[in-house]
Amino acid sequence: MNRIKEVIPKEDYRLEVQLQNGGSIILNMETRLATVRFGRLANEEVFRLVSTDGNFIRWGDEIEISLSEVFLMVQK
């Protein structure tokens, strides 16, 4: 199973999600900032505090996205 190697915050609320298999995904979070779930990420300082444990993208203990959810979000 694939895992997240690194998550890099980019301009315009994009995330570069680097995978252990060498692939990468650009995830546009800008359109999700008006939602209850991701609204706190509209603060750019909070957005840049992104981290990963290999299975999830996280912002502290409050917001997380699983790798399978990342794949679904990219398709929409």
C-alpha cells in the first residue's frame, strides 16, 4: 500500500503530496476553505503547519485527511 512521504504547502492553498512510490499529487484546498471542516485553513499560517504520519495529512489534532480521501478529492 502506498504511503505519504512528504506534504509541502504551496501558494494559493495547494498541497504537494509526495508519495513513497515516487509519484506526487497537487491537491487544491482553496475551494474547500469555505467549508466548516477546512475553514481554519484559510489562515495561511495555519495552512502552512501541515504534517503527515504517512497515512494522514494533518493540521494539529483538529483536521486530517486520509490518503484514500486525497485520491477522492483530486478526482472532484
